[in-house]
Amino acid sequence: MLLEVKNLKTYFYTDDGVSKAVDDVSYSLDRGETLGLVGESGCGKSVSALSIMKLIPDPPGKIVGGEIFFDGRNLLNLTEKEMQEVRGNDIGMIFQEPMTSLNPVFTCGDQIGEAVMLHQKLTKEEAKAKAIEMLRLVGIPAPEQRYNEYPHQLSGGMRQRVMIAMALSCNPDLLIADEPTTALDVTVQAQILELIGKLQKELGMGVIMITHDLGVIAEVCTKVAVMYASKVVEYGTVDEIFYNPKHPYTIGLMNSIPKLNKKKARLATIEGSVPPPTHYPVGCHFCTRCTYAVQKCWDQEPALETVGPNHTAACWRIGELDFSKKAVEVTA
């Protein structure tokens, strides 16, 4: 097992109270696998990824419980110096917004070369050659020229490719891609996803793909963790999640996908919004928006239960209601 996250809890202590951004989250990933983390904004996807990297700002954030095993080691027990050896070298991360993640006062080449020099102990000349090689690998034209350019001189797609080059420059065992195709046009999105898939096969990496786009999940992932309001509400293989969804929230997400054969149909929505993380309901966090909720849903929090081979879901009413008709509508 390459990565195993067990009962992770990451809280933020604010003036409004304790914000439970990630609360008792578990998932795992093996080499060569791609895990998709999907859910609405504010559900805890990015915070769980930053927890793996131990990049939670303290204060106000703190990892208060759980374990994160990477290649047999619990990352939460490592010192900051030991963690610096892991970041970039063993675990690479493509951050959500490349314009704010890249340093505007350094050239793209210098930023890639810095990581290589730090982790692979290369000379400045060797690091430059490696950086140019990585820029070429991610499909950036005229890499020798781009090496000397600053982030503001590149397009959004180019900057995203620079971020990928930086994340992959040390051949990590795990790549965390946080919304790698956000704000990119569909052509560039397809190129970025194809590039990540190609490099994954070549390097044998495990990949965590964080996205709102279920189309991306269906395209590249082998298994999926559906997150809602700090919790994993459904977890399974991509086929189980797409063809046999069991949680009402997952079904709502599926129904929100535009259907090509229903051009004039009104897009389905999930009524309401994600509750603030300082005031989650006592029971199921989805009960405030769920059309199937009963009193038990408000009073008691459901645990993840096995609903099929390699498939778990957290809902009190799975045994009482037949969601199969909804699932048929989703995949039609």
C-alpha cells in the first residue's frame, strides 16, 4: 500500500468556533492507482491533501487526530526537516491556482531547478538541463526560452504545465493534483489529463485527483471518494460509484451532470448549500438538503457500511429505500 489515510481529523480554530474541515476521513491508494476526491467546494478535499503534505497553517489549523501512512511511515510522526525530504521528492503536488503558487519574482526554470538541486543534489548546470528536460516532457514548446521566462509571461495552460513539471521533476511516488484543469479550456484540459496519465504509466505513480468535474473522475480514476461537509459519504471503484451510487448526495451529483440527449432539459440541482463547518448538523451532515431524511438522520451520524464489493456508503436509509431507479436515471 502506497498511501493509507486513517481517521484523519484536521480542524481550524477560528473566532467563530472550531471549523471541522476534515473529520474522520479514511482512504487508501496503491502504486499505479488513481483516487478521485470529488464533492462541492468547502467539503474538505484540498484540506485533506494539504494534511498529507503537512502544509496546514498552524495557527489556526491543526491535525488533531488520525494517521497518514506513506510507504509504511506515519507522516504525522515526522519532524519538519524529515517532511521537507518527503515533499517534492517522494510526494509531488500540483496546487489549485498556478498563478498564486508560482513565485512571480523567479523564472519558471529557476523554480523547477531549485527543487531538483535540493532533493537530487545536482549542480546548477545539471539542474538547468533537468528543468529544460521536464519542460519539454510536459509539452511546453521552446523549453529553453520558457526556462528564462516569468510566470506572468505564460498562459494559464502553460503555467499549469510548469506546475506539473515542478511536481514531477524528482520522480515522486505519489502525485496530488488539486483541480489541475480548473479555469482551462476543454482542449487544454484534455491535454493536461492525457499528460498526467501518460507520466503516471511511465513513472508508476499513485495519483490523487481532486476535482468537481465528474467527467474527469470517470476518465482517469480507478476509485472514488465522495466527500461532503468534511466526511467521506461514499467510497468505491469508479464503476460502482457511477453505475450503482448508493448515497443520495452522490446521486444528486450524478443528476447534475448535463445530458447530451436532453439539450433543452433543465439542469438538476441539489437544493440548499453546504452548511458552515462550524455548525454542522449533529447527525448526517447531508440531512439539511436530503429529500430522504428522517428524524434518525438528524439525530445520529451514520457510519460507512459495506454496500457491495469494494463499495461503502454512509446513509441510514440505504437498506430501506431502493436507489436503483435513481442510479438508472444517472447513467442513462
